[in-house]
Amino acid sequence: MQGSLSDSDWKLLLHRIKEGRCTPFLGAGASFPALPLGGGLAERWSSEHSYPLADRTDLPRVAQYLAVTYDSMFPKEELANSFKKCAPPDFSARDEPHSVLSKLPLPIYMTTNYDDFMIRALKAQGREGVRETCRWKSDIKHLPSEFEKGYVPSAQQPVVFHLHGYLDETKSMVLTEDDYLDLLSTDQRILPPRIQEAFTDSTLLFLGYGLADWNFRVLFRALVEYLDKSSTRSHVSVQLSQVRQDMTDEQKESVQKYFDKHFSSLRIRVFWGTCRDFVSELSRRWEAFNGSG
């Protein structure tokens, strides 16, 4: 049951992209394998720091343990140091998610990742990306913002908005359980108006998330209000990581039917496959669609 987007779903998505009314959301799967996934990093930290509980692959919980054991900045600094040693992805690969997205005429790219891969991919295409971050707590409200200078995102100068912070400003990173809870309790008006508009006036395209990921669950919960307000013509496409490989075909189909039904009330269509499967198909269809006028 690989994929579940109909031709009409794809056609609508491609039209939204051409209009500049599509907003991608990038999750950890978009940066894998250049960067490790949260579960692998949590497992390594659990071994290195004698994490005593059973949920050794739950990154926010293991990070919370490190924050309590050492201090609140320790896990963020550890992650930043680890990620900065990793080589960037091959942006010349046809199935590299950031590269595929950088070729689309979009003004806004959202990410819950800490890396700068989207900015780099845009630069490789000759587009000047502007990095912004969510000021979700008091000690990062001082960070400069181009929005305060009248900046308006465009296809040529798009914004890459980091909802969960970025590596070069470790205080901005949302990583521990406490961070996620604090983010959820934050007034959503902290987001710039242009970013809020993107949630209600465009198709949202989620890339590289898993159904059980903390960042997806928190993000989805925060966006439900915006999705409810979005116009009836707005179509939302979601790409999620595949269900577990150890499941039978019947179990996979049952899970997929459940989530297809769950998301359909918010006009969300689910593509079942890897992030690279999706962007390969997106790239092929976009080239054919854009070439046809």
C-alpha cells in the first residue's frame, strides 16, 4: 500500500506549489541519514550516561534526564557538538529532500530541525534564504529578526523558519520534555503574522515525521486550530514515515486506514513511504507539470 495520494491529490498539490501557496514542514527524516534520528541519539546517550528507565529511545525524555543530571543546556550542547561534526547531505542527489524543495517557487519553509540544510540547499539554487526562529522563551526574545525590518518572504528570498530553534543558538532549541511543554503553553501570537498566515492560507506539506514523534505530535496539536480556520479550498498533504517493517501486510493496512480516516477530517492526505520516496515522486511530477506550462 505504498503511497496513497490520488492523481487529483497530486494535481492539487502541484497547483498550490506553482501558486506559492504550499508550506513544507521538515522533520528529522528529511535530514537522515546525514544526521542521526532521535531514537538512535537517545539510545547512545542512554548508554553513555546510564539512563535508568526503559524508554531509552525517547529523545525528549532522555534529554530531560541529562538536563536534570547536569544542567538544562548540557543535552543541547551535546547534540549541537555531535551534529556539527556530521557532513551535510549530497544536495546533487535527485532524491535529497532539501534539494528537491529548494527548486520549488515557495516563499516559506518551516522546520522543526536544528540544522541549516534548507538554507544551504536554497543557496545552491541561487536563492537567498533568510533564517528565522520561534522566540518561544524569554531569553531568546532578543534575537534579531528580519521581519521587524519589514522583510516579506518571496520565492527569490524565502524564509526558513525554525520552530524548534537551531544549532548556532543552542538556547533556542526545543529538546527536553520541559521544552516541549513550555512551547505548548506559549501564546501562538509569538509567531510572526506572515508565518501564521502560511498555516491558514496554504497547503501544508509535512516531510520526514513519524506518527509517534514528539515534534510531530506537538506540532500537530498546535496546528489543529489553524487547520480548522483554513479555507475549505485548502488541501493539506502529509508525508509520514512508514509503519514498522515487522508488521504483517494486514496490520500495516489496518494502521494506515485508521490514520487516513483520522487525518481526513482536517483534509489531510497521507503518503505512506519514506521521505525520499515522496520527494522522488514529487520531483518527477513537478518537472512534468511545470514543463507543461
